[in-house]
Amino acid sequence: MRRTIGAMIDQTTTYTVELGFLPPDAAIPDAEHPGLLRAGDRVTAPYGREGVEVHRCLATDLLQTTGSDVDLFGAGFDTVDLAPLAELQSVFARVRDAQSITDGDAVAIRAALDGAALQCSSGVTLNVLHIADEGMFMRTAGPNRMALVPDHSNGMNDHGPATSVHADQDVFGTPMRQLMEGRAPTLFRHDSPDGHNRDASLMMLNLWIPLQQITQPLVLADGRTVDRRRHQLRYGLPTGSFLERDGEMSINDIWAFLPDSGQRWYFHSEMDHRVAYAFDTLSCAHGAAVLPGESIAEQCTRALEAAEAAAELGNIVGVADAVSELADLHAPTDATPALRVAIDDMLAVAAEVRDPGSDRARSTEWVTQSRAARQRVVRMSIELRLVVSVTGS
């Protein structure tokens, strides 16, 4: 539902989204950091489905908002223009079409970004000094958290979206402490519950590149609205299922978060690989959200998928039966503009074969059109980790 949140962000477009958080009863005293909290046992968070409590939060759509004051140093995130990097755009288009990333693609992406000067929307420049050897992943999700990948990832591929809000690295913890010999807090800009560094120009950033995204958007918190001592909690994440680490570094120290009405959330309702998010790996709370209308998008997706299977078997009656449940559906008015268009397109494709006497379902062209329509609501993204120096205003 669209609403306006207070005078400070008057005339902005907001939506009620669903975000997963650490359940309050999973927060326990942090014995190693008196006065702070940490997360209890959460074996698969922030990417598993168990141990997650879903909350409805207001999130501002930056695509429809002008005059936003979010930037890398203030909010902890910004958008980066990747359109001028022609070779990078070619690789992203290839990965999007293949729906998977190869070792060769990863090499090409790293080569294109190595030493690059990336321009942020706020005017600052990110000078890429280092690209981490680990942490490049492709994530895929259907609308309404519809699973499209196996339960277990396959190297860089077959990763689902983040099901709960988190930040990716504790500057005081593993592996930062070991790799930087304890110097990370003084070298990198960060905001933590028990310390901060707001003077450094050196930052560790996640670069999050949407190959396409109108569902399951990445939603990020304005760090200035997060009470870090009350709502940011240490959590030790086992990495054996997706990273090759030995010994004490097999546990990755990250952050979990509790929800609060004072937190302010932002997203873009439609993105592709011409624009990426750059956000503070050490501090920025983020997670994938469910938008209004995604449940209808999921219903359309499943019905069209079943209809395509029937069409390929020549079962025309089965095609009509599969899409019959969509006859009275409409794109909800509280969905984002991009999602409304995508739902309307799927409903229009379904309407073409609702009559079991129609010859349209016999056409391979219809199957191709249906697949393209439902593919539009699949979120695909690539992420990697950078060390940058930030210059400019």
C-alpha cells in the first residue's frame, strides 16, 4: 500500500514489503561484548528459511523518488553507473540469457572492474583497489520467494536470495581479524555496535548487480536510522556449504538485525545490469523483500508453466485447464508499476489459450511467448566484494 512517511520524506512513494528478521527470542546477551546482544543458533541464516520472522515494513522506491538524501557515507549505500563499461555489459547479458555464470564469465567481470573508477549517483567515485577472491555469486529467485534453485548451491551458481536482513561482515571478527591482523577497524570506514570509523576513505563494499529485478528486490536500510547497539547483533555463520575455508575461519562473523519502526528502507522497483548497488559490507543492513502483488505473479508463473508443459504434449484441454484459475485475476493496484505491467502481460498470454477450442495453444510461438512473460518476473543478480578508495564530494 502506498503511503507517505513523515515530513522528512514527504511526497515519496512507499510500499509495504515483507522482510525477514532475526526473531527477538533468538537474541541473547553477548558474553564477549557486555551490554550488547548476539544471535543464537541459526545454522543457515541469512539464506535459509527457518529461524526467520517476517515483518511488514515500509520501503521507499528510489526509482519513483526525487531528491533522496541516501548516499554511501550517509545511508551506507549508493547506486553505481555500469552502463559505460561495454565489455562488462556484454558479459552480464550473456550470463542473464544463460541463467548461470561460468568461470570465464567471472574472469571477464573481474578484469573489467579491476582498477576501474566507478561513478556513484551521489557524485563520489569508487576507485577499485582490490576484488576479493571469494564471494562472487549468482542468485536467482521467483516471485514471492518461489524457489528456482536447488537447496544446495553449486559453486557460484544456484544461490537463492537473502531471506533475512543481515550485514555481511563484522570488521572486528573472522576473517577480517586474521586477514588484516587486527587493523581492519582503523583502516576501513564502518559503523558497528561497539565502535565506528567515519573518517576513512577506504571501504569494503558489496557490488550487487541485478541482471533483472522487478520482484524480490534488494532492500537496504538507511544506516542513520538503525540503532546499532539495540538492533544489530553478532552472528557466527558457518560457511562450509558455499565457501572453502579451514579452521577458525570457517565461521564467518556477520551481523543479524532486529526490526524497528524507526528504520527506513529503500529499494528500486525495476533494475537491470546497467546500474548496481554499492553498499558497505561491514555495516549496511539488507535483504530480499516480497513486494505487493508477488503472490499473484507466482500464481501466474505456476499456471503458465503448467500450461506450457501441456502444450508441448499437445494437450490443448490441459492448457486451458491450467490457465483457468487466472480468469478473474488482475494486477493489484498496490503493486509497483513494473510488476503491474509484468502481471498484465502474463494474464494476457494466459487469456490467449483459455478457450480449449483455440488453436493458439498449438503454436510453439505461444510457448515461447509464455516463457518470456514468466521469465520477466524472475530476479537474477550477481554480487562480488571490492575494496575501494572513495574520492569526490
